[in-house]
Amino acid sequence: MASSLDIKRRIRSINSTKKITKAMEMVSAAKMRRAVSSVLAIRPYAHAAWSVLTNLSKAFEEFSGHGFLEIRPVKNVLMIVVTSNRGLCGSFNTQIAKKIREEIANPEKLTINRIGVRKIESLGTKSPIGDLVPKDSRDLKIDFITIGKKGEAMVRKLNKEIIATFPDGADFSVANDIKPLSKIVMDAYLAKKYDKVVVIYTDYVSAVTQQTRIRQILPISKIDIEKQIAEMDVVAKEYGLVEPKVEYKIEPSPQEVLEFIFPRLIEMQLFHGVLESAASEHSARMVAMKSATDAAGEMSEDLTLAYNQIRQGKITQEIAEISAGRAALE
């Protein structure tokens, strides 16, 4: 049985740990709020960009089959993985690793192009899954771009090729930070090095709920863009924000507008994935640290009770010895 001195030392150690986890919980809560604010900040831009494409449906159809809309048999896939730089965030990174293994184990899913761009419908309507282009998945090649140190470690353990890595990408906070990544992705797709580009990230649903998502970036998919915008709307609804209605004119020609807006739309999708992942990471860490703080508190209480019992036992024993000594003298 541990001595009272050992128990007292453990209580001090646990209380010190409790202070650290409590501080980390508060820091993560503040970072989570900033990350959610960043997600909400790009929401009006995403709505406006998609609204432009909706209003230019005819020109959009004319562009189908060219550039970022070109549909090819899927032989090479580029997978962008968004993770954290640090641990202590519960199952946040574990769920991403699980999703990667699922996609590698079932490559037939990656050979399906979720197009949904042939016919542009108004934003908010329920759209069916568009043209599907299945292909034999036995020869499918998957390369990776990793964002965050944990993602790089995951992919290297799977012995997969990493064409680029952004160790500090999990801390991207402004749109310009994403430009090097988006350039690599767009150049590789236009050069026909890859037939499909997807991003795996964690969607922030609420402070206690995060879900792992995979979204098609290229070829541009109406379905996936609408889903990402819907994710922003869920967060906005939780925070009670209402999207203002705006009117605008399009100049010069619809084709020139589309040529300009397609790269911006791809950047928005990638940036959105990074921001959602950051909010989810800080939320997961906040919950994990709260659980650690609560567990430390319970352990401290149990050890304090054990310490008091030992101390009380010693006092009782000393009183008994003094009484026995006095009785012997009498």
C-alpha cells in the first residue's frame, strides 16, 4: 500500500496536470471561435460565386468538357489530406486515417466522377447525383498532398507517394495562404496528370460533433460545392446569421467571368476544407482537454480520500498507543 507521502506527491502532480489541461481547454475554445468566424467569413463569397455560376448556366454548359470541367476516365487520383500538426485532440486524426484506409481499400468509389454540372439549378434546390463515370479500379493510382504533420506521417506509413506537403498548412488563416496548394492542384489537373482530385477533411458540425468528409474538387462538381456551402449554412444557422440578398451585374462576357471564377471557386473549396478542419481540431482538443481535466479532478478526489483515510488511521493508532502506555503506567 502506498504511503501517505507518496499519495500526497501524486495529488500535487495530478493537480498540476489539471491546471495545464484546463489552460489548454480554454486556449482551444478561443481558437475554435476564431476558426468558426473564419468559416463564416468566406460563406458570403461562396454563395456569391455559386450564384454567378447558377445565373450563367448556359455558358456553364458550353464550357462542359473543357479545362476544370473535363471528364476523363479515372486512372490517377490526387487526394488532399487535411490533418493537425499536434496531437491531444481525441480521435480527430484517427478518423482521418480511418477514412484514408477505407478509400484505398475501396478504390471503386474514387473512380466515380460526381459531375452534376450539365444542368445548373438554383442554389438550395435538391439536386440528384449527376453523370457517373465508373471504371475498373484495379489499376487506380492514388497520390497525396498532405496538410499538417500528422497527415504526412499517416501517408508515409501507408507507403504512398506524397507529391507535396504543407506541414504548417493546418494553421492557414487567410485566402492567400492556400494559393500555392491550389496552383499545384490546378496545374496537375490541367496537365492531365490526374483525372480526379478529392480532399479529405473534418467538417465542424458543432462544438461536440465533427464528421469526416471527402469532397470532389476536380472536375468541378455542382454536388460537392453545394454540400460545402450547406456545411457553411449549418454553422451560420447555429450562430444565428442570415445571408443578405445582393444584386450584381456581370461584365464582360459570361465566358470570361467563368474563366476567372473557376480558379477562385477551387481555392474557396480548399480553403473551406482547411478552415473546417481547424475548427474541428480545436473543438476536439477542447473536448479532450475538458475530459482530461474532469478525470484529473476525480483522481485527485479519490487520492485525497485515500490520503485522509491513511492519516486518520495513523492518528487512531497513535491515540491507541498513548492510551495503552498510560494504562500500563497506572
